[in-house]
Amino acid sequence: MARCKVGLPDGLYNRGPWAMGHGSRTNMSRPSKEFRDLVKVCEELNKQYARIKKSEEKYRALAQQLEQEVQEGSKRLRESEAKYKTLVESAGDAIFTVDQDGNCVSMNRIAAQLIGGNPTDFVGKNIYELFSKKEAELYMAYIKKVFRTGEGAIHEYPYKILGKEFWFSTSLGPIRDETGRIIYVLGISRDVTERKRVEKEKEVISNVNMIIASSLDIKDVYKVIGAELKKILDFDRIAISLLDEGKSSFRIYALIKYYESLEEGDLVEGTFIPKKGTHLGEVVDTGRPILIKDMAQSRYWGVDQLLKEGIRSSLTCPLFYRGEVLGTISFASRKVDNFSEDQLDLIKQVTPQLAIAIENTRLFNRIKESEEKYRSFIENTKDFIIYIVSPDGSSIYINPVVEKILGYKPEDYYRNSNLWVSQIHPEDRSRVFEAQVKAFQGKGESLEFRMIHQNKRDVRWLYSSATVLKNDRGEDAFLAGYAIDITEQKKLQEQVRRSQWLASIGELAAGLAHEIRNPLLAISNSAKLLKRDVDLEEEDQELMGIIVEETDRLNKIVTNFLQFARPRKPVFLESDLREIIEEVLRLLRKDIRWNNRIEIYVRHDPELPKVRLDADQMREVFWNLLINAVEAMPEEGTIRIEISSTRAKDPRYLQVRISDTGIGIAPEEVAKIFEPFHTSKPQGTGLGLAITHRIVEEHDGLLEVESEIGKGTTFILTLPI
């Protein structure tokens, strides 16, 4: 009971029946209820005390464990932070963090070194204090974007560091707290200067090669080439020196100096330099480049002159063409040790194309020099085209008369190597190509072929002959030739052929008129009498009607044929074309083939001169042209008639244009449209337009046609006033 002693009132154990005396236990009285309850309370208190004691020990152990874990976590955190700091500090990239106002929160050693200092010098400073205004504004724009969108951003930008340009690729991303709120922006900047340098070099080399290929004379683009190369190479002078014919000396072919030097004796274009003892001669003899780091220490002859101009170092490379050295290209600087062997790879990407261009230029110049004797004659000739073309078809030279004959200027052919080929008539193209191949094989022969004029309407006949020009090595280099315009001669031949053909037709027509028309008239009259006087069945009546109609149609064909073959002589009187056309239009609207859905518009000059013509024949011309326009528009459409003396090329002529919006005529049909018996109509005779063309010719006029499938046709009638 000793554990309860602390919980009982003083003297409780010395009073009452449980007091311990000298008497026996059997003499004791039973404990009171109050005492028993108090004992129970004491026991319960003892139990609670034991539990509290046990919990206290447990919590003390937990506290000790928690304290140990905190210490271990802090240790790990310090170790992790140290590792992170070591990682950030040892990284090859610049790493930094900034807040939304652009204040630097942290940065590693690399980032600080790029700006020029230690991290402690810049932490807490605003980016406007660290960079130029332009650079800071660019950074702030990206920082604000990351805070606004929560998305990363990447940008590349050049920076000037200690006077030298560097390119950096910077990646920005958000740093968030435990609630997901963006508190900082993490930036990682990587130096991409080397990549940008390589990209720039590729771009410049590509541009240089394109510039070289774009010109026939390398001197014309030499300054542009120098300006491009200066973007990737630091030099003050660039020179191309070529071996002379005897290969004992060089001549400065092209030279650019990026400094003022006008002293007497300066090296200029055209200056001759001996080969022996010079660094240029050694480059040519060995076929290897030479790098001179300091001209003052050079053993080569001629460097004194370069030293006078302030040149201190140079890099010279050979120019090879088909295995032979043409000369050299030299880059020179006013700085000592300005060039390195690493730059040779860049220059070697340019020299092959440059050597080809130089050789082509020299060849072209030789041709031009030989041409000068004949240029005046060639440039001023009015009758034929002189041309020089390369094996790939590119035009090297064409004299100005080409514009008069074919419509294009010489410059158009220089710019577009396919222009000449595109003008060759499709039906003649294969013959021309075959003749060109034979010419380069030394089997050249003359050729007649057609060319389409620039206006896409006129076709010119050319008679051409060509021969091969060889270079110094006996290789086929160019094709030179001439082409004479024989269009008028061809037209005359066609007129003679046509006249002969028409004469034969006329003789045939005279015989046919008597041999066919008399029996035809007898058949027609007999059929008409039978139809009138004989009581025929309905079917027989129909057949008899067909005989009458077809004999009438056949008689009309014979009449048209005779009219075409032996037309009557026109009776010329001064007439008003407007009145003739108005008469024809009135008859046209009454014709059974007229379509009320067709609209007709007539426009003419306010004052039109009268024309000497045969009015009856001209009515037939306009009737044939207008009825063809109506038949070309079976559904609906528009006919436009324009009469003008101002649209004619010659003021002595008057022009009538009749246009429709019909189905149009195929290109291959246009060339045959005026030929007799050529027709696309099921019931046509093919004589209407042939007679029309014949009448116009008898009036010393011209009838032309322009047409496009699906858009319509225009007939252009030109008559002398």
C-alpha cells in the first residue's frame, strides 16, 4: 500500500479499524465504505500515473528519434545543396535565377565570368544594371512571358563581351514553391558561338559560289565576293594573280584593298610579277598553299612592296582548273599572324568554282576580243540573227535584231536560258535539237524551222546555220551561228503554191460545173415535176422531197466551189463599212439560225473614212464571219463588233474586229481554218471561210484569227482605206 500513501489524508492509516496495533487481525473491525472508495481512487490514480509515465518515456524516445532525423535531414540537405552548388558551379553553361522584376537571385561562376566578375558582384542587382538597355529589354520580355504563361522560352541572341561578339542560346523556365506559384525564373545560357560561326561560314560560301556562277565576267562581281568573304575572314587585301601564257610571270587579274594606299609603285590590277623567287611562284610549283605569319621575316622576293603598304601576313592558295594551276588567290592583313591553317578549308570550298569562272571569263573575253572586229556589222545588221550558245543551251550572245524578228530583247535570253527553246514551234523542236547535237559533233547543216513570236500569235520562219567554236585545248566550247528571217519568202512560196493549186482547182471547177450542174439540174427539175404531178404515197413524197433538197444543196456546193475557184473580179467603190455591217445584222436576225439569247454590241470611231471595196463581196465576208459566230454559241453569248482606224498598225488601213464568246477553236485547227474543204461542221462544205479569205486577199486586205478554247474567237479584218 506504500504507492497509495501519497494519495491519502494525513493520519488515515493510524485511525479506524485498519490501524495497525498489537492486537490480532481477527479483532479488527471491517473497513468503512469511505475508506474503500478512497482506495479505489488511489489505485486508479496509480494506473493513470503509470500510463503517463510510459507515454512520457515513449514521447521522449520519439523526440530523440525526430531530433536525430532532423539532424540527418539537415545534413543530407546540406550535402544535397553542396552537390547542387558543385554541379551548378562545375557546369559548362551559365546558370542563373531572377525574380519577376529582373533582380538576380543567384548565378554560377560561368555566368558571372561572362559578364565580367564574381557571383557576389551581381546577386541582388537588376538585369538593367548588368546588360545594355536593348539586351535587358529582350531578357525582361522573356522573363515576363514565363511568369505570365508558366511555359518555358528559348531564344538566341548575340552579346558583346570585352569587345567580342558571342552568341548564346538561353533557355528560361519557371521555379515554383510548394503551392505551385512561380517565384523565380531559372535561366541556362549555352555558348553557341561556334555553331553560329559554322552556319555563317556555310551561308557565305554558298552565297559566294552563287555569285560566282551568276556572272560571265568574274571581275563584275569581284567586289561582292570580297564583301561576302569578309564576313567570315579578317583581311585587308584580296588579290587574284594569273600566270601569263609563258608561265614565267603573274599578272594581277583582280585586286581589292580595304585601306588607303595611293603611293607610287603600289601594286594594282594589270601589274606583272615575276614567278621566280616569289611565294606565288612556290604556290604554283608545289600546288600547295603558303601561310606567311610575318612578312618582315619572309625570305620571298617582292614582300618589300607589300610591307610598304603595311601588309604583315598573308595566306595564298592555288587555283586549279582541270588539274592545272591557273594562278593564285591571296588574302593579306596588316596584322602579324592573322591567318591560320584552319581557314584553308574555307578557302578550298571557293577556289574550284572561282577557277572555273576565271577560265570561262578568259575564254569569253577572248571571244569578245575577236568579235570586236565584226561587232559593228553584227550589231547593226537588220536582216538576220547572230547567236552564240553554250553546250547547255545558255545564250552567250544574241544581236539586237532578235527583238525585231522575235519580239524579245537579247537581255531576255541571257536571263532565261529556256526562252529560246520555248519559242521553237513544238512541231519543229525535235529537228532543231537533233541539228544542234550534230553541230557539236562537227556535222552541222542548215535548217529551216519556225519560231513563235513574243506576242504568242505570229509565227516566224528562220533559216539557220551554225558551227562549233573550240577553246585553246581543242574542246567544243560554244555554238555560233546565224538565223535569217525567211517568213516573207515562205509566205510568197505559199502564195505561189496556193495560186497554182487554185488554178488547178479552177480548171477542174470549169469542167465540173458543166459535167455536174447540167445532170444535177435535170435531176432536180425531174424530181420537182414528179413531186408536183404524180400522186405519190406519203413515204415516196418524203423521199422525193429529200432528192429535191439534196440536189439543191449539191448545186449550192458546186456554185460555192466555182465561186472560190474562179471568183469574179471585185468592183471597187467607196463604201461605208458601218452601213454594210448594219445590213448584214438585219438579215442575220431574220435567219433561221439566229438565237434571241445572243447579244450584239457594235462600237466604232466617231469618224470613219470610207473604204474602196466591192460591197456585195464584203457583205458575204461579214455574213460568213457572223453566221460562224452565231453557230459557235448554240445556247447564248455575245458578239462584239469594233470598227476602228486607230487600232490598225498602219494609219492607211482600217480594222474590223468581230469577237464571240463561243466554244473557240483548237490551236491546231487555227492554222487550217482558211483552207478549202476544211470544216468541223457535220453539214459544212469547208468553203465559207476559204471564200471569205479569198475575197479579203482580192481587196489587198488581211484576215487573222485569235481563239482560245472555251473563251471564244476573234476575227481581225484589216482593209486599206
